[in-house]
Amino acid sequence: MRQGALPVSAATVSGVADDLPSPGGLPGDQRAPDAAARERLVRAAEEAMTLGPFSVMQKTRVPPSGDKHDFISLAPYWWPDPSKPGGLPYVRRDGEVNPESKRDVDDALFDQMHTSVTALARAYQATREERFAARAALLLRVWFLDPATRMNPNLDYGQAVPGLNQGRGEGIIVTRRLAGMLAAVRSLDGSPSWAAADKAGLKAWCAAFTTWLRTSKNGRAEAAAKNNHGTWYDAQVVALLLYADRRDEARAMIETSTKKRLAAQIEPDGRQPQELQRTRAWSYSVMNLDGWFTLARLAEQVGIDLWHYRTRDGRSIQAALDYLVPFADRTKKWPHAQITQFETNSLVGLLRQAAVVWKADRYAVLVDRLSGSASNRTDSTSAALRTPRSGDRPFGDDQICE
């Protein structure tokens, strides 16, 4: 398994493939990608052909259960307490990533796996080259299906805090990109490399993980979260239910839980108060909005329009985006904390989708301005349809959050 250059390779892959249900743009948009987008997609897939396979068994750290099949990660913003013997229990420094949290844990491998699978599946959809499907199938089997290498369908030991706990609900955020990956995996249907037994096995894994998310202590805690954790919890459960062909349950969850969550999280003027409390308020506002875009795409599959859903007092996904736009455009100065770099291009991927969903040219114009491509623009709507490029991702998986 090649891993030495993985941080760059994973970024290359995710920049063109992450969360893209079809190579042409939005979910249900089956138009072929333009030549440049296709080239980027194939280049990312060629890169992914050289990576992995990845497995939870590759870590040397042993989870508290004694079973290396269990996924383990460490809370990123927790540090040794210099006033305590051995530094225990750790103390929280919001927004400051402890490098220890990235060593010998499963979340980095998961990130590499899902970005590679997504790129390969999308390239197969665009080119019908079987080698891409075969490699994606291999990566999926190793991570989810092979008894010797598979991940157990739980996150009992996600985002553990040394000296405080062995795992917690916040660790569920680590697997949030399952939603985009599972959408991509549907592209493998019909490939001889992805057999009916493989698909059935992945469906069974998704069903088991859904049960854990709904019934475990960590899962129930995350379901009750009022911030981005709750948003991405909903996105994961809905995506898992859809892949397992449990559409009625997915629809019911969106109607009974997700709509209430939107009303609680987004103010009529578009502010997201829970995210604005953070030390990286811009990053978390964009990251949570990314979760809402993901949920809106998933909701389309069960006939629910979250894109245009609006409460009586005006709370909506579009309001949340419009609140952020003037700060990305630099017409307003960001008035909240942001201890890391203020990256306006983190909004580009969402703006591309917004230009199509709401048929608003102003979003596409801002895309060109932020990406520096205005001089080459011939049509703003077609620009908005381009496959997102590296740097479009709202909140990189190298910044796993809590």
C-alpha cells in the first residue's frame, strides 16, 4: 500500500470528486462533464488507482475493546493539562488541533479511503473504464466487507479524550463523508467488478451502522447535538437509509427531525449562532452549511425540497448562504472569531451548487471572482456547473472537527 504522499493525493482526489453525485454537477444531473472537468476527474482517479487499500487493521493502536476492527480516533482540540501529573485529564483548546490526535488513528485512513472510492466511482461513471470500478470495489471490500480487514459498524471509540473517556458522540462527525461516498458508489451498479453480493454486503453494513447510530449512547448523544454535529448526524443517517433502500424511513426522518433542526439552527437573517460561538466561526459556519446542502441533495431523492423550504419567519438554507456571501465577497468584514486563516474559497463549492439550484447568476459571478477566473468566463451558469476543483471543499478532512 502506497501511503507516503497521501496528504497531497487525497487533496487532489477530493478536490474534484467529493460530494459530487454525478460528474456533471448536482444530484440527478446526468449531463456529461466538460472536457476540462473530465480530465480533472480522470486524473484524480488515476491518482487513486495507486493508493490503498486501506483498513482499520493497519493501525498499531489497540482500541479499549481489544478488537482492532473497531474504529478509533482522538478528540482533535484536547491537549495535556500542564498542571496535572501526566497531563491527565486533557483540557480543551477549541480550534487548536493537537498533532497527537492524527497519529496512528483511523480517521486519516478513512479520509483517504472515501476520497479514493469517490473519485474512482465517478471516473467509472464518466468513462465506463472497468479498471476504475474494479479498484473502487477492492477498496470498498477491504474497508467494509472482508472479515479480515473490515471496520466494525460502530464508533464506540470515536474522538476519545485521554483521562476523560474512551469515546464520545462527537466522534461521529469523522465519518460524515459517507454521504457523498455512498452516492458515488451507486455508479458502480452494473459493473462486473461490483457483484450483487458486494452490494448486499455494503447494504447490510449500512443497516448495522444505522442501528448503532440510532440506539447507542454515542449515537443518541450526537442526535441531540444542536450544532453542526446534529446536522451531519442527520445527513449520515439519511444517506445510510437511502443506500439500504429504506426510503420511507429517510423521508420520515427529514420531515420529523431535519426540518425542526433547520428552524433551531438558522436565524431569519441567516446567522448560525451555534457555529458563530466557535473560535473558527467562519470555518464552522461554512462546514455546517455544507451539511445542509448535503441534506438538501439527499432529500431530493425522497421528493422533499429542502432547498426552498422556509419557516414562517424566513429561516432557510439560502438565508444561511446569503449571510456568508458578503464576507466571502469582502464587502463586509467578518465580525466573529477566526483563529485560523479566513479562506473565502471554502465557499466556492457551495456557491457553484447554489447558482444552479436557485438559478441565481450572482452566485456564479462570485464563484468566478473567488476562483480568479472571471477573465475566462463566457457563461456564468456553465461556470457554476463545472466540477469543483481542489480548494472548493468547504471544510477539509485534514481539519476534522468536534
